[in-house]
Amino acid sequence: MPQLTNLTKSKAVRNTAIGIGVAVLVPVAVTFLAPYVRPAARSVVKAGLLALEKGKETAAELGEMMDDLVAEVRDELREEREAALAAMHRDTEDGPRGGA
């Protein structure tokens, strides 16, 4: 028995036993848990896809809002420039003011 006690104290033997145990138990655990894990995984993927779709919709709406805002600002700038040009034309048509 003293040799068995020495074997169980060896780190290499202990680690090998743990490795063999894991190699045997993992396939059994996967087979046992697969029916439960698959629906959970499907739910997670489904939730991810729904979130992705919602994100795309939100991004599209935000893009449309930005396009509208840019169009409004461009119209406003165009109107301001036209008003400034009209004012310049009026000033040049009136001629110099004052007399000599």
C-alpha cells in the first residue's frame, strides 16, 4: 500500500487522472445536456437577431432624420444667400447716396 500512497501524491498521476475523468465525463455531459442547451442557444441567437433588426431600423430612422435636417439647413442657407444677393443688387441699383 505504501506505493499507492506515493502514486496519489504525485502531481503527474493526479493530473492524468483528472484529464482522463474529464475526457470521459465531457461527452456524457454533452449528450445529457444537449436537449436543454440547444433551446437556450436558439433563444439567445433569436434575441440577438431581433436586437440586430431593431438596431438597423433605428439607424435607418436616424439617417432619415439627419437627411431631413441637412436638407432644411441647405434650404435655409440658400434663402439667406439669395436675400444677401438681392440686398447687394438693390444697393448697387440705387447708386451712391448723397450728393456732391
